[in-house]
Amino acid sequence: MDVRFFDRTNKRKRRDLIDEDFEAQMSSASAIFSYFLSKNLVTNKAKQINVFCDAEIESFNLQNTVIDQIWDVEVPFNPNEMLAIENMKDKITAIRNLLGKIFIPIFSAEKWDSEILERALESASNVDFRYERLLPGTPKKSPDKKHTVIVKCVEDIFNFKMICYVYDRKGMLCLKKQLIETWPSVFVYNRFLGKLSWLNNSEFEIKSKTSQWKSIVKI
């Protein structure tokens, strides 16, 4: 199940700072929560839940029609309350509380097992709503087998980073380099996700599948 957040309170405009964008801050939080939720929740009700946060409404609305397994939910919440929180620990607590406020009524209405929700909330908050995965195709050995490169993609509340690590035959780290740091929104960082190829025994490149971006790394 995919969970996505939308800000109905603030007019959509170009936002140059992550501190001003509720939807971007909730991208990683909703992704990792969705991951843990989907591990144990089996339902045909919806494959995607769109959560619209609106400071102007007074009550929770679950009555919207589910179309093509996409369910729109309206929540009386002002995103500016979340944006105003600067301390990371406090923000993580606030995100967990918001998810609980939204999904406890959903689980109750659908008669889903509430223990699944509690486990998902606990697991997501324990990793600080931080999502880490390897770039597909890595680890990958150099042609001469002397080096192995691993590329980690790390997404948290405030940013997305792509970091490469190169190890020698003995497993010793000989190079660490950050390749990308950008907004934690799949619509932003997706253009940097691509394929890793060794150019020779001491150089490799990561080339995007959807844009002209590429990065060449020398050992």
C-alpha cells in the first residue's frame, strides 16, 4: 500500500526550501511507513491512499469513493504545524502522531488488525523515518576484480543522498564519495537513479535512465 500526503492548506507554488514544503518532508516518512505497513496488511480495499491535509475542515472524511484502488482521505490538519517544528526528534514524534491520527480511524472503519498499525508506526519511527537502499545493480566488481563498488540511496525527512563506497579485495574501504544531495521526493531524485558501469579498472560511471545526468568516479 502506498501512502501519499498533500497540502491543501497552502497554495501550491514554487518552494525553494525543504523547510517550506510539507509534501516533500512527508515523502520519506510515508514511504517507510508504507513499507512496514504493507509487510503485514493484506487488503483489496486500496493500493494507494492519498491524504489531503486541510486546516479549513473540521472533521475526518473517509467517505470519498475508492476509484481504481486509489482512496482519497481528507484530514483536519494544518501542515504549517509540522513545518514549524525544527528539532528532528520532535518532528519524528509529530509525524508518528499524525500517522496515528489518520490511520487509527481508517483501521477502525475497515476492521483491520490494529496491531499491524502499531508495529508499522513503531518500526518506522525506530529508524527515524529514514529509508536506505542499494542502487540496483550494486555491489559491482571492477573488471579486474580488485575493487567492489556499492552505491547507497538514503532518503530522510529533509534530503535524498546517493553515496558510493569502493572496497578493495580485503574489504577495506578505499573511497567514499557523495554523488547527489537533493530533495526527498521521488519526483525529484528519480532522475538520478540509473545504471552503474565500470569504464575500466579504475573508473566507473552512474548514468541516469531517464535524463542526461551521469557521474564518473575515479578510484
